Amino acid sequence: MTAEKRKYQICTRTVMDTSDIDIVFDDQGVCNHVHEFEKTAKEAWFPNEDGKRRLNELIAKIKVEGKGDEYDCIIGLSGGVDSSYLALKAHEWGLRPLVVHVDAGWNSELAVSNIEKIVEHCGYDLHTHVVNWEEMRDLHIAYLRSGISNQDVPQDHAFFAALYSFAVKNGVRYVFSGGNLATEGVFPRSWHGSAMDAINLLDIHKKHGSKKLATYPIVSFWQYYIYYPLIKKMRVIRPLNFMPFNKDGAIQELEKIGWRSYGRKHGESIFTKLFQNYYLPARFGYDKRLPHLSSLIVSGQMTREEALLELKKPLYPADELERDISYFCKKLRITRSEFDGYMQLPLNSHKNYRSWNRRYRVLKRIQGLAGKILGRKVSAYS
């Protein structure tokens, strides 16, 4: 069933609607995303004294284990609100992070400036991994030709693959992530597949790309689920889930050191800005403001009425859109007519390409059997 064939309905608690084809509502009109958030929050969100205690214990443990090493954790810094705030907090906690930025070719000038402000204020050493642009360009064009929704995979996959590789090379176990439930607790799975699925990425490139990905960073299924977490004992930590993280409050703190707001989520990447605010709504009818604002609603940072008013604002001012499309075409070395052609391609799904789903199902069955034998839940990540 497509979103167009379904009778329109919007959640009575959030602003999520039937643009998510898998959304379901209870008798009160509350959507499944609210119930899923509440369930997850009980297990992984601690914006209270309990969270403060857990975080302090974790930080103390990281410091002890990292004593004598150059770095005790690693942080991927994009220049966005979440990663910037996390980097600022790590400095306040007295941690010694290896700070990594992955330059995939789409940084805005403001993003570069914000990264510099954080690094200078905290006294961090910044390690930048620059993705080969010709390979990145070819992968972007392959994704455009595929017609699938998540065009941000090439950037996202490179970011995490490079980050994990840096961690292993430098003997760092703890990977700090700015991911959090307070601002990202709601997301429709029907909109995208996993950005970490290298099999899916490589199959899309094989069918639509033309250049060998000789240096583009890849993380395999085996690395992601076995090597990193079980052999290298890597742990992904989301510290923002252990504090009362408030987006506006975080921005105010960051602005004190010269950091400047982008005005919209993920505005640090010109590609992501165009992808989220034009490509997705125009091609698939997906407005990513819905899950972003809904996340703020369920975490108590915004009312539903405020979110509805926010949604009345235009996604893209016309002059700004034309400027960004022009830059996008110039950067990818395509004509405007080629761009328009990509926007008119038949809609496609990542599910029509190979993926690591079968391997994942086998892994989960093995974990289930191991859990029964050991009498406890077994996961690839501790």
C-alpha cells in the first residue's frame, strides 16, 4: 500500500501521519511511534538523577581503562548540534577523546567554522578523513539513478566506517555517539533502510555506478556485528541519553563559545539539507520535520500546537532552493536537465537490491539460542 492510497490520518499526540505507510493508531488516535518511544525510553533514556549516576560511573570507568593512553574515547564531529554539544560535554567531563571529522565533500562554511570553534575551545586534536571525491561523486550519482529514498547513505556509511576504523587503529574501545532519544526518538522505518548495510550499498553501486570504490570506507557485516563489538570489545555510548538533553538549551551553551546555529536539523551538510528538504518531500512525500518535531513533542521539548505551527513554514525559500540546486549540480558535474531527470525517475526501494538482512536474521537466531543456553539476553553489542 502506498501513502497515497491510504486515508489520511495524523497522530493526536504527535504530528506523525500516514506518509509513514506502516503507521498504526490506537482507539485514541495515538500512533505506534508514541508507544514505541515510551517503551524504549524506559530501557534507554535516563534524563534524571539515575542517568547522572550511570553516566558518572561510565565516565569513571572509561578514565580508568584509558589511563596511560593518548585517548580514552572517540567522537565523530560533524559540526551539528548533537555532536558539537557532546564534544563540549566530553571536555567538561575531563575525557580525552580522539576527535574525528569525515569530510565527504559537502560541508557548509558554517559547519567548518563550528568545528573549528569546538576544537579550539576544548583544545582537541582534530583528525580529518577526506573521502575521495571522485568515488563519492560516483556513489552519489549511482544512488540518484537508483531512485531510492535514502540518498544520504553514501555520507552516513563513510562517516561511521571511518570512525570505527580510526577507533581500532588507535586502540580506542569507547565510541561516543551524539545519537539520542530526546531529538531522534521518533523515526519511521518504512522511509529508509540501514545506512550501515554495505551489501546494499555495494549492490546499488554495482548496478548504477561506473567507478571502482578503491578507497571509499566500508564497514562489512562481519566487522559491524562481530569484529568490532565482540573481538575488539568496542562499545557505542550515547551519553546524551543520560542527561536532560534539550536542543534549544544545547544551542545556547554552544553559542557561548562562538558556535552558530544552522536554523534546521542537519543543516551542516549542503547535500543533506537539499536531500531532506527537497528530494524526499518532492519525490516520496516524506517531510522529515514530522519525526524531528514529533521527537521533541514526546520528549517534552515542544507542544503539538507549536509543532503544527512550525510545519506551516515553507520547507525551502524559493531563492535558497535554486541556489542550492545550482551548487549541487555544479558539485556533481551534472546539468540541471540531468538533475530534473533524476527527480522524475520511477520511485524505487532499497529492498529491491541485495542486503545483509538474511545474515542478520541468522545472527539473531544464534543470539536467541545462546541466550536460552546462558539464561540471559545475548547481543552483538554490550
